[in-house]
Amino acid sequence: MKLIVAVCEDWGIGAKGDQPFYIPEDLQRFKSMTMGKVVVMGRVTLAALPKGPLKGRVNVVLTRDADFAAGGAVVCNSLQGLMQCLSQYDAENIFVIGGQQIYELLLDYCDTAYVTKIFATVPTDRGFPNLDAMGNWQLHSQSEIKGHQGLKFCYCEYKNNAPYSK
């Protein structure tokens, strides 16, 4: 299993249910990396998607709300149920896409993290664990610095030295 996330310098990922920055190149990268794959998200992340479940992907939503239903998405109500659902897919084709609680819950199950680091900080109320400070995560590769409307960013790939198996 893999994850994909865009973070500010302080590892913030969102505020009031929205992303702090929109970088078209990064959104295109997200789309190309996840198209045809399984995307795992929480209920709040699904609600933040402007057009609902992502087209061309298997959308899996993890929520504690047993009454929650979403057209175009598979809903799981427990980690055990999620793992059972995901067992039918190749782990290489599963991407965790947020939000904060889902990332925290599934981080140790992921072997690779694709992180867009944005070299700016804005107020956020949701964050992502600082992989640079975690012993089991190692920076594997980093792109050159890119830019969009004055923002600087780069793509980083981290590897987990000891992922849990699902």
C-alpha cells in the first residue's frame, strides 16, 4: 500500500476541509498516479471532493458512521473491514489519500509515501506526520525544485523500512 499527500513546510495538509494550496501540476500528478487504482480515504475527504468519488478509480471510504453510504464508493466501518476489502486488490495499486486520521491509521501499513513538499506555511488544522523525523521512513528520492505562481515545491518519495503487512 502507498500514500500520496501534499504538505506545507510544517507538514500541515488542510484547513476547514480544504487544501491549503492548489498546484495544477501536482493535481495532474495525483490523477496520473492514482488513475485505475484503489484510493482509500475518510468520509470528510470524500465530502471535500468537488465532484464526489474520483472517476476511474475504486473509491474506498473508511468511516465509523455505520449509516454512511456513498454512491460510487465502497464504505468500510472498521480497520478490519477495510483490510478485508483491500485484500482483493494488489497492494501496489492501493493509495491512501487522506485525511489526517486515515493517514495516521494507515501510515505504518504503507511501504511508500509520495509527498509533495510545498515550501510555504499557512494556518492549517490538519497535519501529516513528519516523515523526516521518523526512524522507519527514509527519503528515497527528491525532484528538482519546481514553481507555480510564486510557490516553490518538490516531489519526494519516502520508503518505509518496516511496513506492517495487511
